Amino acid sequence: MSLRVIQFATGNVGRHALRSIINRPGLELVGVHASSPEKVGRDAAELSGLETPTGIVATNDLEALLALKADCVVYTSQAETRPQAALADITAFLAAGTNVVATSLVWLVYPPHADAWLREPIEAACAAGGSTMYVNGIDPGFSGDLLPLAALSLTERADEILVQEIFDYGSYEDAEFTGASFGFGAPPDVVPTLFLPGVLASIWGGPVRLLADQLGVQIEELRERHETWTATRTITCAMMTVEPGQVAAARFAVEGFVRGRPAIVMEHVNRLTSQAAPEWPFPPEGRPGVHRVVIKGVPGVEINTHVGGGRIDHNEAGVIATAAKAVNAIPAVCAASPGLTHLSELPVAQAHGLMS
């Protein structure tokens, strides 16, 4: 019997998730939420770039979607700037007995690390509805949990773990959220959202603690570091235009200290052109981006993961991969025990492929 699924939001990630749900054997799309008036009333196929109508049209009526009693909702609505509204949406579904897989509220990639204001209402809703919630994506998510855990499975002893996203974001058309969050296009003395005290640790501290817990070590301290690089010439890219003196690259990290040294580190190096910040780390030659894990230990292990290729841009591929992480998890989440869950509590084999 197919699992009945609702897609909540049809933006950058949501439209790919919607397409995947429609095309996936074993899943039945029963509802779509859209907040913008121009999307309400349109068929799900049109919103996801497919040609054959599904008969399922987008609505902004939350109560109507709750009444569907679906098995799962895929929640991809941008939530980090509207956490209370997103929390209200999600807890309503959970309390009604509908499981949630999400790419939003990234603080919950590893729930034991999340603050009580977020974790406790969701746990209460899961208990009331006998439902389960899981948050993941490509980063935070895959690059900081599944990828390093795979590398660690090859080690006799791990001394240091470095997880990196090194990406040229120039082709990513998201100046409003990603660009502003990273401070791209702003003067270097303007502090963007990500660099406010505690924000980096709230997002990437969870994956640091997940790895520490898997290794049985205690994180003594989480430290944040960040720096920016300003353009020396005008940069025009899909995300925005950056003038000389404005930020065109950002590097930041969350470091988990064990025995007085940074033993588990989650680092980002993001540019708006390959010419930016020439002294910072780059992906392997010929690649515009990489998710990398480097483990120092016995033996040392390095894994470089690339998304995209062919006609698919690496940034678009990252968005598709984020959607896939959520959709692929639906069967495992629906079969899991009620509550807030995370990768180490679910089957690793969350995979689906269609041979053409």
C-alpha cells in the first residue's frame, strides 16, 4: 500500500521534492501547500515542472491538509527566519498523527543538541499523535553525519575529523536568504545573521555532537570562527552583483574541542566566483564544489563527494539532493517509533532509484 504524502512548500527545495513524490512508486501525493497567491489553485505537476496533471492542486488551507490524515508531510518551507510559524505548522501535523520529514529547522538535525523551546513542543506533539519527525539535508545533514560516519567505519582510531563544504555559490539564485545570511554583497563591517554569536554553533554544533556521541567522547567546548573576503573588482553572477569592497566569499567553522584541541570541525568555504579568496581551500581541480571529510588517524581517510555534473549545475544538484534526503527517508520515518529522531536511529539504507 502506498504511503500518502503532503508536500509543504514549493520553493527551491520543495519543487524538487514535489516532483520526486509524484514520480515515486510507493508514494501517493494527496496534498500540496503553497503560501503565495499565484501558486494556490495550480496543479502539483505544473508547480514541479511536470507535464501530466495530477489532479492535486495547491492550497494555503492548513486545516484542509490536516484533515487528509496523510502518512507523512515533507516540510521544506524556509523556517529559519520564521521558526515560531514553522513550529506551529509542524506540531499541528504531528499532533494529528502525520509524520514529518523536513529540510527546515536545521537545529534539529541532531535533536539532543537543540534548545528546549524548539525540541519540547515537537516532542509533545509526537507523543500526542504517535508520530515521528526527522530533519536532514545535504548540509547540515549528509556532509556532517552520514559522510563522516562512513569514513569513521574505516578507521581503527580517529584523532581529528574535518568536515568541509567548499562551494562556489555564484550560480545559486538565492540572494534574499542565502546571500543575506552569508553577508554577500554587504560591506565587511556588517555582521550577517550567520555570524551573530551562537548562530553557527546552533546549526553545526549538532553534527559535531552527533559524531562525538558516536565516538563516545565528550565535547568540552564549541567554538565559532569566521572571516570574509572582499571583492577587488565587480563580480556579476546569478546570485547578485558584488561591487569592489563588498563581501564575495565567507569562511566559517564550528570547532568541537576534545582534550583541549579542536578534534571535530565543521567548516564552510563559500565563494561567488572561483577567483575569490584565492588563499582559501578549493575543491579538487575541475570541480566547482565538494563536500569533504578528512580524518586523521589510523588509517587516515579522505572522502570527496560531488553533486551535479553533465547538464546539472552543482548548486541546483545540491538543492535536488537536499530534497532527495527528505523524500528518501519517508518510509523509514513512517516505520520508526514516535518521537524526534535522527540519522543514527534510522536505517542507513534510505535509498531509492529508478532505472531508465
